[in-house]
Amino acid sequence: MAEASATATQVTTADLDALAARLAEVEAYLHVEEKRGRVAELERQSAAPGFWDDADRARELMEELGRDRGDVKAVEDAHEALSDARAALELAAEMGDDPDAAELIAEATEAAAALTRSIDEMELSSWFTGEFDHGDAILTIKPGQGGLEAQDWTFMLFKMYMKYCARRGWKVTVNDCPAAEVIGIDRATITVEGKDAFGMLRAEAGVHRLVRISPTDAKKRRQTTFAGVEVIPVLPNDIDIEIAPDDIRVDVYHASGPGGQGVNTTDSAVRVTHLPTGIVVTCQNERSQIQNKAACLQILKARLYELELQKREDKLDEIRGPKTDIGFGNQIRSYVLYPYQMVKDLRTGVETGNVESVLEEGDLDPFIIGYHRWSTGNAEGAPVEG
């Protein structure tokens, strides 16, 4: 994401005025005054006797309280940072040529850079207006064209998203990640819990293309492979999807993980097939069949809800974007390791030559934020290099 000029040169009063204007706009978008009132109301409710009698409803309200508190605190912290930066600049101006003035200007510049990043995050959150954007997500990666190489590419993407979620501080549950017979994995499904997880990750839905020297080719030829990423929301408890027992088949098998190692020593992995639609969901993360079956049903309900939206509104992209073949001509992003190194998003033009930071460190924010700027019409000028 583009940062203010304060990050490249010494911050000025004009820079801080511009940040103050952006902060005022974000505060209005987020309805911070309303949320302060809502926080007070939810705190009163949570302290009342019997609040936890309805545990599910209580958890929902506590989650809402946590989100609203977070938004209010983020704005308050931003105002405090802005005030500190202004005070440092004013004091530096009063000190004139005193050597300590340069230190104060550097302090103000650093504070302005941090404030810019904070406002960027708040702006991004304000763009999330979808029903599920602020909630949790289920992300699935599947190999596409490219044979064995595509299975390895699927594993590389799996590790990249695990790193990204860790950077964001999100909780990840690996529902399913069976090893392929030779290299990589057959697929991966993870549940991601955290602020704006679905809103952020829906930018990743689509086909991802890798170009590199094949690690399995003795002649070291260049290989192009593909993997598809699907992102759907974890449904809130108040959305009830009925699944008739006779409509599903449950199979149990021995679990396995990447590298061929067993996740555990019992036949606890579960495969649930929804017979009317043919949707198949597998889960092998938990230790018991009961837990794995519950996880499968949660994912199945989310997919059935998605399918219902498609039937009712005839546009699947409301949830995960248009469905396409996982192959040539359909990619949303290219990762080139040879003959040069570059990761480029083909929708937004955001690119970087630091491939390692993306694949090995999960530095996806420039691409994800760039996507949301582009999709909401908030793009600023030329594409930003990540």
C-alpha cells in the first residue's frame, strides 16, 4: 500500500494535516461515536445476571464488543500518535539549529509512518461492507494443470497462507492437508479466525500461476503450473442450513499429513459426501471422528449456503468470485521464479521482485490491500510495488 511522503522524507506539518484529514474521514466511515455508545451498552449487558444463560448469543455479543472496542481504540491511538507527532515537530521548530531538533523530527517522521499504516488498515476495514467480511473464512487450495508440479505448488501456497495468517495474528485450524503420493499435497483446507479474515482473504480467490525450473525434471526445463484458491465465509450461528441425515454419506479413513506422516494412529479422518449436490468435504485435523465430522459439517453448510446464493442470484462471485478452470488464461496472479523473479497481480498491476518475501514470509498485504483498493474504486494512481 502506498505510504505518505513522511516515510521517504522528513515529515512536515502539511503531511500531518493530510493524515488528520484522512483520519477524520475514517472515523466517520467507521461510525466511531456510535460504536462508543454500543461498547457501553454491550458492557452493561455483559455484566447483567443471566447474560451467559444463552451461551451462543453471549459469545456473539462478546465478539461484537471486541470488534467495536478494537475500532474505537484504533482511532483513539491514531489521534494520540498524531498529537505526539505534531508536538515533536513544534518543539523541533522552537529549538532551531539545536542538534536535538533533528532527533525530534526523526521521531515525528517515524510516528507519521506508523500512523499512515494504521489509517491504511482502518480505511481497508471501512471498505468491507459485505455481510460476512468482518468474520472468519474457510480457504481451500487445489492443484490445477501441471501434474505433480501442481501438487507441489499447492503445498507452497499452503505454507504461504499459513505465514500470512501468522503475520496477521489470525488463528488457523488445518482441517485437511493430505500428502500427495510423490510431491506436495493433494489439497488443503484451513479455517481462519480473526478480524476481517474473510474480507481480506476473498482477494485471494482464483487461479494462481507458478513459473519455475521444474524440481522433478532431470533436464531442468521451465515448467508452468497452476493451483486454485477458494474462499468462503464461516457462517454465523444465526444462519441455519438444514442437512437431512439421509442426504449425507460419512466415510472414515486413516489420516495423513504432508510428507506422508500420519496425523494420528487411528482411523479418525472423516469424509462427508452430500449426495444431492455431490459436494465432498474431508477433515483429519482433530483426534476424534466426532470432532472431524463436526468440522466437515461446518464447511459443508458454508458451501451449501454458497450454492444457494448461486442458484438464487445467479452470480457466484458474491462469495468467492467467478469459477474458472485452474489453468492457462484464468490466473489472477503470477509467481515467476525463472528466468527472472517477480510476483504480479494481473487484476491490479501490483508487483514485486522480492519473491521470497511473498512465498517464504507471507508478505501478501500489498497484493490484498491493492486488490481491495482496486475493487472498491479507491486505487491511487499507478500500481504500487510491494
